[in-house]
Amino acid sequence: MLELPEEVTIKEVGPRDGLQNESREVPTEDKISWINQLSEAGYSYIEFSSFVHPKWIPQLKDAKQVASSIERKPGITYAALVPNMKGLETALETDVDEVSVFMSASESHNKKNINKSIEETYPVLREVVQEAKGAGKTVRGYVSTVFGCPYEGHIPVRQVIDVSKQLLDMGVDELSLGDTIGVANPKQVDMALYEIRKQLSFKDIAMHFHNTRGMALANVLVSLDHGITTFDSSLGGLGGCPYAKGASGNLATEDLVHMLHQMGVSTGIDEPKLRQAASFIQRTLNKPLASHVMQIERSR
Ligand code: HMG
Ligand code: MG
């Protein structure tokens, strides 16, 4: 019989990963309203924006304003991406709870995304992690292109483990392993996790699936079977990395929550409130959201 946990933690990345890939600019007040609705839906973690260069990700240039205007709900960790010290300095001017550093397991994507080689990235992130921790923040570390790179194709799991170990050695509190372009299949996830668990503890690991080829939920199921209990997802299935050719939507939170609740796994998330928040961003973006739950919602 399939072994399932009683509870899963869902980390909402829609306001960051979701909106960074939208061509339509979302007004700041709508982002704030959306994040406030998410805060009411039962999450324990919301990634609200990125303190990156506005030329690279113009969609999130209002990160500071968003950070200072959202209503903070006790019990929720409000997190943001930071690529370097400049981003961290701005993030620390807000009362962000957690910062997320990010890099790639593949050279070409790392270069395209943050303009540095993997080796050049380590000292930058080491300083960010050290300073963030000194300021009393927790730190998350994303590893991208874990299951495939848009420029290099297959990425050996050894490379993923190397980058992951470096991030953990720097002091990150949690790793999030990203299928940036949504190429992973369940067997591949099974084999990768089998190798990773020999070297890293799963209590420090979250999975971050994109659903480009419709395999994200199947990949979650395999990860659950391995004992992973933290997953990133994006409301409506919005998302993608503008610096990863072909990257599209993240796993949709409402589809993930639906599957978990149907299987008796609790998430703390209220499904009707989630659908309301999804309908809000659907109206704001003026496009039908790709998730299965929202497809059903539209047909009612
Ligand atoms: P760069 O051009 O190499 O930066 O960009 P630089 O250090 O050479 O500095 C150039 C100028 O940028 C300077 O200004 C800096 O002050 C400024 P000047 O002196 O010329 O006036 N600058 C900044 N301004 C604002 N905020 C900053 C910042 N840093 C420098 N933080 C940089 C390097 C990392 C900044 C750039 O490449 C960048 O912003 N990249 C972000 C790309 C990004 O956000 N990608 C998407 C997120 S990753 C993702 O989606 C994957 C994930 O979801 C997991 C998965 O799915 O796998 C997490
Ligand atoms: Mg992503």
C-alpha cells in the first residue's frame, strides 16, 4: 500500500514564480490584495516577490512596496528571492522573514539566469547566507535544472548533489530542488531521490515541480513515497523562469491541494478560499488559468 504522510507543507510561490513570467504587468495594489487573500487561505509560507534587478525581472520591481504593504498574518513565513548582497540589503529594509538564494545545477542556465558561472556564484551566495543569518533570517536555497537544463539537456544527479551540499554547507535551512522546465518524469524523480537520499537528509528538502508536460502531480506522488513532505506550487499553475527557454507553469496549488485532500493528507489550506484567490488573479490577468480545478470552476 502507498505510504502517505498525514500532513504536507505547501509553499506558495505564485506571487514570485507565477508573476515573474507574466507579460501583463499586475498593478502593485492587486498583488497586495492577492497576497492578502492567500494569507487568509491557510498557508504557512508565501513567497511574495524577488529582490532582483528590475531590468532582469521588471514584473517584480515593486518588491519593496509589496513587502511593506501586505498584511502579515501570524504563523506565516513571508519570503523573497535574493540573488546577491544588493538584493539582500534591500530585502533587509523590509521585514521579510526568510530569503531564498538560487542557483542552477547547470552552468548554462546559471549564467543565463544570474550572469555568473557556478564557481563564481558560491562566494556571492555564501556572503548572502551569512549576512541574512546574522540578521536573524532563515534562508532557503533553490537548485534549478535538477532534472534537465534547456541548454545542456540531462543533468547528472551528482552535479545536483554537489551544488546542494555547497548550499547546505553555507548554512541554508532548506533546499528546494527545481524541475525548472518541467521535464522530470516519475521514474526519473524516483531514481534521483534514491541517489540523493544516500547523501542528504530529506527533512531539509522540498520539491519544486513545473508542470510543462503534465507530470508534476505524478512526480509529487513519487516524492511523497520517498518521504518528502514539502512542496512548492503556484496558484493557478502560473509560473516559469524567463531565463529558461520553454519553462512554463508551476504545479498548480489548487490541483495539488485537491489531490492531497482527496487522499486524506492534510495541508491546512481551505479549498474554497483558494479558488476565490485563484479567481481573483484570473480576473486580474484576464486569462484562463491552466489548473484543472479552475477549468472545472469555469465550466460551472
Ligand atoms: P548583473 O548585471 O551581473 O549584476 O546581474 P552586477 O552585479 O554586475 O550589477 C550591475 C548593476 O545591477 C549594478 O547597478 C548593480 O547595483 C545592479 P549599476 O552600478 O550599474 O547602476 N544590481 C541590482 N539592482 C537591483 N537588485 C539587485 C541587483 N544586483 C545588482 N539584486 C543579477 C546579476 C543577479 C542581479 C541579475 O542577473 C538578476 O537580477 N537575475 C535575476 C534572474 C531571476 O530572477 N530569475 C528568475 C528567478 S530563478 C527561478 O525562477 C527558478 C526557481 O523558480 C526554481 C526553479 O524553478 O528551478 C527559483
Ligand atoms: Mg520555478
